[in-house]
Amino acid sequence: MSALEKLEKRLASLEAEVAKLKHEDGTPWWEEWFGAFANDSHFEEAMKLGRKWRESQKPRPKRKRKVKNGRS
């Protein structure tokens, strides 16, 4: 097999892979998964715990110091 034939074969393979990745049937990937976890208590618990963890990572607002006797 010549170098040109090898290159053409490789190009055809890559084009097929790109077409597969683009999902040429027109259906976005997320539509295939949408609703997959509906009414799943384990999924709901995972989302709750993730939200709680993300909230714990936010910086807390600084408290303002109270002014005593007109001084700060």
C-alpha cells in the first residue's frame, strides 16, 4: 500500500469518526439523556449534596464592625 493510499484510508476513517461525533441524525446528545433520572431518589440526593457542598465553598461575607463611641 502506498503512502497516498494509507493517507486516504486514514482520512476516510477520521471523517467517519467526526461524522459520528457530530451525531448527524440531528438529535442533540442531551435530548437522548433528558429525563433519564426523573423520579430517581438517589439522583435527587446527589444533587442536594452537591448543592450543599458548592454553597459551603462560597466565601462568607465579611461582617461590619460596630462603631463604639464614634470610633471605628
